[in-house]
Amino acid sequence: TIADSAAMSVLHREDFVRPWTDDEFAALLEQDAVFGYAARETGQGAKPPVGFVLARLAAGEGEILTVAVARSHRRQGLGW
């Protein structure tokens, strides 16, 4: 959700030379064709996501825009 924009920006900064800003994530999430999934630790409900994937529908196809997982949570089967 747009409320997760800041957390997504933090995760994005861990791995990308030109990371997206909070505002860029918010602008994308305001678009009807853009959607995503956030991964959170079990039982941690309202805490920021530890990973996410952001995608959009365009010309009848799906396109993954970006994906990120916190370094501290990699290789742990997150999301399975």
C-alpha cells in the first residue's frame, strides 16, 4: 500500500545504485494498473515489510517493476 512506500524505499536502497524514493513508490502505487505484494514476518502484523514485489499490467501483460528482500531475511524461504 502507499503506507508502505517509505519501507519499500529503505529496502530498495540496500541493493540498487539508483534506488527509488518514497515519492516514486507512492506515485506508482496510486496507479490503477500497479499492484504489489509485501512480505512480513509471521506475527509481526503492522511492522514494515521485509520484502516486496511491485508489478503492473500493461498491454494485456504483467510486468515486474522491482523486487527486494531485506538482506537480513534472504535465503530463509520468505513468502513460502
